Amino acid sequence: MMGKLLKYSIITIIILIAGYNSVTLSPLDEVKKSQNDAVFNARAYAENFISNDVTSLPATEVTEFLSQISEDLDGYTEQYGKRLGISDAYNFILQGTGTVSSMEEEYVNLILENEKSIHIATDFIFGNAIRDGSAMADIGDYQNTMDFNSISVELNNIVREEIIPPFMKKAKVGDEVLFKGAVTVDVTDPQSDSLKIIPLLLKINE
Amino acid sequence: MTLVILTKGIDLSVGSMLAFAGAVTAGLLKFGIEIPSVNTFVGFTVFGAILAGLLVGGALGTFNGWMITKFKVPPFVATLAMLTIARGATMLWTGGFPITGLGDSFAFIGTGWFLGIPMPVWIMAIVVAFAIILTKKTVFGRHIYAIGGNESAARLSGINIKKVKIWVYAIAGILAAVGGIILTSRLDSAQPNAGMSYELDSIAAVVIGGTSLSGGRGSIMGTVQGALIIGVLNSGRSPFERVPFLGSR
């Protein structure tokens, strides 16, 4: 009898200790309020980034970038590229100046100072190049992957709606263009001759 | 799975139970439980979330055992049903989306190192040691072999077949939950489709390790060797994955 009592007492104590260390109780309305305060607005976040952070965003000179990846693609991307998880796609923020040589349906072709060419994307603005290249957001900081992905969606929307149209209205072959943007390089299929930059800043030098 | 097969049973639901236990652990850790009727939010510590995950695994396993012993449903059918139930529950619990960002202390379970050895290896060593002692040094372990060898004889010998079988399936559920928690921790994400086809790997490891599907014969160390062989085969398959249909499962 005493043995059983002791056994059940020990089991009860273990359950109570485990329970005490397992949960924390707090008023639901307070938790809800703090959650509502923290509701994520991807559009505002993306707009704030484009308006305030793009100018000061560190970027690699595009000519330097092209020469480095042609010399040592794997080493350079591993050292300087930003990627999500174990992806083969590395992202970079690039800047430079080039002359418009042609205006295609999906991109504008720029000839750089070193005679190489790059494409500025003007259509099909997709992917995570801006978000991941700029390292503006860390996946661990978000409640779910939808919030994290919505940043890229909104950044791409802003580029599509606010950055490309005014540029396309003014740009013509022969213009000198100052640009800053994001690019993704897949090390398994780099296509370095036709890298497509998602523009963050496009300025025609008058 | 070894204990289950030793009793001449099978558990097809381990992959789904793994996913559900991992999702429950991640969900409780990340979102807690809201109880509006008493205006209370129950937040879970890492310890609490893990405990809840293990309880869920144990409960599902117990349900398997109960269905098999109480209603005489063949293990293949009962656990096949649980495979679907647990997968559906996982989808409901997660809403079909991964639960991510579970924190560094939880990630330590799957990615941390202790004395130069990864944490999952320590956990495996503890589980293996527990299983060896259970099967070789306890009455319960001998009962498992006896039931698998000849269930009628075991019953006539006074062994409580139902109780042993329910415990065996409960242990399988708890260990599936352990796998789910480690996997969730390693990925820092509870995936609704985690653990797909893991039951086949698990059964293959047990059988390759020498445990008889007819029950009554086999060992935990054999299963460890079987699991290592399966692991090597899975890793060795990777170079072929660039060839469609050759490396893929």
C-alpha cells in the first residue's frame, strides 16, 4: 500500500515538474494585441526598402563582377554571393554604367565600358534576386514562408510598376544609363554572357 | 519497427506519425495554443513542445495497438489507415504550409554537436541502448520474442498479448515522433509532406538487418546495421540522380 502511494506520488511530482517546465500561461488578449502590432505588411516593407535603402546599398561594379566570375565562378560566388540554404543560385547587387545598344521585348541591352554586354530586365520580373542579393530579410525572422516570399513578390511588383515604366518611356538606343540592380547566377548554368539584372535604380545620363 | 516486426506485425504509419509529431512540436513551439473561453494563451517551451510531440506519437501508436488487439484488425490494415489519418492530420494542423523559424535552441537537437559528435547520433545511441536492454534484458523483451515466435503458445503461457502489443506499437509511435522532432529540428521547418515513404526504408532496414517478417527472430544491432546499409545505399544513389528515373525514388 505504502509502495503504491510512494510510486504514484513520485509520478505525480514528475508530471507536475514536467508540466511546469513545459508551458507558460499569459492573457490571450495581450498576446493578440502584440501579434496584431506585429502583423507584417510586405508592401510597406518593400516600399521602404526601395525608397530609403537602395542608394546606400553596397554593390559590386559590374565590370569587376563579370571579370571575376569568368576567372573563378565557383570561388567568387561562394565568397561573395548570397544564397538561400543550399541553393546553387547565388545573388549579387551590381552597379555600373552602360550604353543602350538595343531595346528588346524582355530586356534592354547595355554595352559596358569593357565592351561586354549585360541585360536589364524590363519584363518577366520574377525571383528572389533583390531580397536575397541585398540580404534585407532573414527567413528566420518571419512567422511563415509566405511572409518571407511576399517580400520578393512586392519588390518585383514595385520594380515592374514604378522603376521600369518611367525608364522605358525615356530610354532610347545610344543613351548612357547608370544602373543598380540584382542578379542571380546559377553556378550549374551561369549563362554569364546574358546575365539579366533586375533593376533597382535606372538613371539616364543627360 | 524492429519490435513491431518481432511480434509478427508491421507499422506502415511511421512516416506519417513522424510528420505529424514533428508538425505538432513545431506548431506548439511557434504558435502555442489559444483558449479564448478563458482568455488564456498557452505558450510552449522547447521541452514542452518536444514532450507534446512525443505524447502525440505515443498516442497514435497506442491507437494502432488498440485497433489491432481490440478489434483484431490486421496490422497492415490498421497502420495503413493510420498512415492516411496522420498525414491528413498533419495537413490540417499545418494548413499545408511549412512551419519555419523554430529557434536556435530547438535547432540544436538536430544540428548541434556534443563532445564532437552530432546530437542525432547521441540520440540514436541512447535509443539503441534502450532497445537492446529492452529486448535482451527485460521480461517485456522476452515476451515480444515469444509472441512473434508462437502467439498461441505465448498466450497459453500466460503472457498478456494485448498489453505487450499495445506497448510495442506505442513505442514505435514514440520513436517515430523522435525521428520527426530530429528531422524538424535539422530542417528548422516542419514540412507537411515530411517522412513520405520512410516506412519502407524503416521496414527495409529491419529486414536487411536479419529480423524475420514472420516474427520471433531478429535483433536491434541487426537493424542498426540494416539502417547503415540503407543509408549508404541512399547516399551512394546520389551520383545517379542526374539521370532521370535512375537515381530517383
